[in-house]
Amino acid sequence: MAAKGLLRAEEVYHDPTRRVRELRAKGKKVIGYPCVYVPLELLAALDIVPYRICGEMREPVTEADRVLPASFCPIMRSCLDCSLKGRHDFLDGTITVHASDPQEKTARIWQSYTRLPYFHFIDMPGTTRTEALEYFASQLDGMVTTLETFSGKKLSADRLNKAIEAYNQQRLLVQSLFELTKPSPPLVSGTEIVKVIKAVMSLPVDEGNQLLNEVLEEVKARKEKPQAKRARLLLWGSTTDDAAVMSILESNANVVFAEDCAGYRPYRGKVIVATDEVMALAIHYLLEITCARTFVQSTATPTKKDYQQDLQGRYGYLKSIISDWKIDGVILLLVRYCDPFAFEVPAVKDYFASLGIPATYIEYDYTEGSLAPMRTRVEAFLETIG
Amino acid sequence: MAEASPLHHLYFAGIDIGSTMTKAVIIDAAGAVIAAIKGPTGAEHRHLANEVMAKALESAGLKLEEIFRIVATGYGRFNVPFADEHITELSCHARGVYHVFPGARTVVDIGGQDAKCLKVREGRLVDFAMNDKCAAGTGRFLELTAQSLGVGLEGLAALSQKATKPVEISNMCTIFAQQEVVMRLSQGERIEDIIAGLHRALAERVAALARRLGVEPEVVLTGGVAKNAGMVQAMRAALGCDLLVPPEPLLTGALGAALLAKEHTERLLAQGKPLEVKARRLEKATFYTGG
């Protein structure tokens, strides 16, 4: 009998490529993506399995150093390194996004050195203006064309709507999972959530949804709950997909909300189809994914510059998280050289300060060696908030 | 007065295991220091926090059973088997410095492996910034460059006082800075000016860290680097304000740990909780390995 729920999540977390390798052996096409701006619905609708490419903190970067400069996003560096070492040899292709310069530049190197049959690069617009949205939708049309050529299939509205439905279901399930961290003690720990989400990102959508349903059922019913610790924390940052990092943050606290690209962020909101499916995807991905790389222009005061209103426009969504999840403090956690997020740190800190919420900024170099200093910083932060 | 306190017969200890030095302080119920011991953390001493503690007990003329509560701090604070609690060195320094300088609002601590700036309100840590790059901006930077100049740590302060024109050291990477030092020497610069330049470079870097947090007087400098008068002078210049240095700048962490142990006990007493002495033995420290 195969493992279920949290046990299954644990299995997939530790061996994330196993299932997609099996599927590939059965003739399925698998496409990897490192960034949550890729509309997975378009892949699923063409019977392609999307696989989230993550870095591996424990694997020393050796191969990628031949082709990448030194001061560079350690996660992209690690993703490429693993690919060059053949860890992603089950992939038929990659889809990358201009979410950051490291990703754009790495994409090209990826293509040159791995020579996978399929390669697509999404030129992600940098703002949320109407013309940006139209441009993004046209980029997605272009992606549909290359995917159709690659798969030899035609995208049907019916299949696409089914895929949208399945991913909306997935969003709802992850949102439900985070509902279970609202009580104190939370019904599920931040460390468990990291494992579940990484597993979901490594499975086809229907299997991910099944896993989420099992996990929800299991954690609601189980007797042994996580303990309530010293404080309830919000994690804000780029990507924290390693359970060891999360368990350092959770040594003396409960991370009850993870606002990052391996946490809640990819699962916020839903795709609402009015008439055009691709436009609906463009609206959701451009406007609902709160990645720091997209410049959210202030709608409140187009002419009069008001810093507080500007902050409210950019980070207003964090306010209800603070109150609904009863957050005591915020950890702003970034890997070194994550420029898009690092540029946001002063402003987002100002926003948390305006809400009266203590926040601390921690940068780490994506190695295990950075965990002990991280622990000291987190503990010192907890000591400041009492 | 110790006699007036219901805790008068009790003693408290703080042990601070830093990357370079291990420090232990024992205080009495009035908060007076009755023993203060320093010893190298060093590779072979790494697990011998128990020996430093034993020396402190000997110096105080006390037995282990007479210590009511022990707080461990510093990067080796985890799993000190004879400690009751571990608290970060940041909170302990904040508390220890407050004991020496009650007006302290900013603490700059430059240790062997990191530099940190603390914002302090009445002995409580309210905010902090730590260097998160590498050995740049730490005591290790000075130690290694002093070594390559062949003067040793002790020589730094005296030599820097004789500088006439400090040289510009632009590279704060410990390895590259050493190369820069060698280059400066070959250009015929005086060793005194090079050392003063190193102090200035390190001070500028730490001052930038402090400015991120906001520097409010009184400002206190602690950690091993505070024993170097040349560095204190350079820090004053870099921060552009006066700087207080405790008589024992290495010990404020351990002192703070002991004071926090005492205050915890006072809180228990105020809550009417029974005071029970934990049975313990001085065992070797084991170190946190991240797993």
C-alpha cells in the first residue's frame, strides 16, 4: 500500500524526481520550470507534466561555476548545476521567465549546455499596467504556439478550462492548508507545509490535489499537533523550499504563514475565465502573484506622491495576513544576491513598522553552513519581541 | 544589599562560548561579580567549557551546587549540558553592557567571528544588525593581517598610534586585504600607517552596519577588538561620536548571561514559585552542528 498524506509528502520531498521519471518512462512529456510565473494550465491542457525545478542546498555547486559569474543568485546557480550534473535528465524541456536577470541569463546557458528538445522563454513585463497585461497575454499566445508544435497537439478550450479548474482546485487546497495554521497551536507546522508544497510542485496536478486532500484530512484528524511556541511568525521572501531552513526558523517559533514562492504566493487567488482563457491566465499570473520583481505602480495617488499610500498599494495584502494569522513578527528571509527582493526590503520593513509589527531581515548564502548563524539571528529577534 | 535579598545565599553564572574565547562570570544575589574567567575556545578547548566553569568556581570559592542558575550564550551555547537556559549573545551583551553603563543605547560588539550592533533600551535588546558576509569586519580580519605583518595582535594598538598618514585599504575581504597589505609594504608604506589604515577600514565597515540601525548615544564598544586602543580610536572617528569601553569588554556577554539568570530567578520568586536547584554535573560541551 502506497504512502498517503504527510508520509507521501515526505517521500516525494526527499525524492522529488521519482514520480516524473516514472511518468516519462510511460511516454509522458515533462517540462521543468524554476519560476512560479509559468502558467502551468497551458502545459497540463496539452498533457505535459510540469515539474518545478528547485535548487539543492546540500549539493556543492561545481559544474555551474564553469559557466556562471561568481556574484549570482545561488538558487539559479544550484538549479543549473543540478541540470548540468544530469539530475534533470528526465526533462523534455524548460520554460524560464524574465523574473530576474539571473534567471534570464541562466535560461540561455541552460539551453546552450543541456540541449533539451523544448525551450521557451517568457518575456515577463515589469509592470501591471494594461498594456503590460496585453503584452503578457501575447507572450502566452506565443508559448501556446511553441507548446503545440512541440507536443504535436492542438490546445482545445475544453481541455484548457479543465486544467484551469484543476489548478484552481489546487490553489484552494493550499489556501485551505494555510487556514489550518490560523489556530494556536497551528494544526500543521511550517516545516510540514514546505514538504507538502515541494511535493505538490513535483507531481502532476491531479496527484498533487489528491495529496493535498489527504494531508488536509490527516492533519485535521490527528491527535499530535505541533506545539505552540514563543511567537507566530510570517515569513516573507523569495523561495524557501528547504525544510531544514524552515525548521531553523521554527526552532522556537511557529511560522504560520509563508509568503514566498514555495509557500502561499503561487497559490493566491484564482483564474477567472470571462471570455478568453489565455487573457484570464495573464490576469491571474501578472496581477495576483506578489513577486517583488513586478513593479506595482500606486493606483491611489497617481500625481500626489504619498509614501504610506504607496506602501499600502504595494503591500496592502500583508495587512490582513498579519491580523488573520495573529502574526507577532516577520522574518524577511532572502538568499544572497536576490536583488529583486533585496530592493524591496527597506520599503516592506517600513510597511511592517507602520503596522507596528517587528520585522528582521536575514540574508543567507544557501549553504548548510549558514543555518547556525541564521538560528542566532532568529533567536535574537524572538528575544527582542519578548 | 545582599543580606536584604531573599536570594542572598544564591549565586548565578553566565558562560559565553565565543568563536575565539570562552568566558565565565559568577555573580552573587546583589549582582556583584565574584569570579570572571577567560580562556581560549581554540580547537582543542572547544569542548572544555566545563573547565572554564570549574576555574570560575574555584576562583569564587564556590561549589557547583551553590550556583542556582546558569545561562549559556555565544555561538557554542547549545547543548552546554550544565546550563539551564541558552540566550543569544545579543541579548546577553545588551544586559551586561547596561550593568556597566546604564545610559547605553547602542552597543557595537566586534568579536572573533562576527560584528554586531545592538539597539538597547534599559538593558533590553530591541533591534540588531549583524555582519553577514564573512570574516570581513571581524576580529579575525585584524588577527590574520597582524599575522601577515609579523606584529601579532598585541602590536597593533601601539604601532597604529605612531601612524602619520594611514594608508587606504580598499579591500575588506580578509584574504585580498592581506594581498593589499603586501602590495602596500612593497610600495614602501610604513607598517604603522598600514595598521592605522586597516583599523580605519574595519571601523568604517562596522560603522556602516551601525548606521543601518541608527546610532544613538551612549555608544558602547565591546568584544575582544575593544581591547585594541587603535581600533577604539578608529571606531570613534568612523562613528563621529564618543565611545565607551567597559573595563572588561570581553566579559559583558557572560556578565549579561549571569544577570539574566539572576533576574529569571527573581521572577520565579515574585510569582511565588518554589526555587529548586537543578542537579547537574560539569560535563563537556557538545556543539550545535545544524542538524
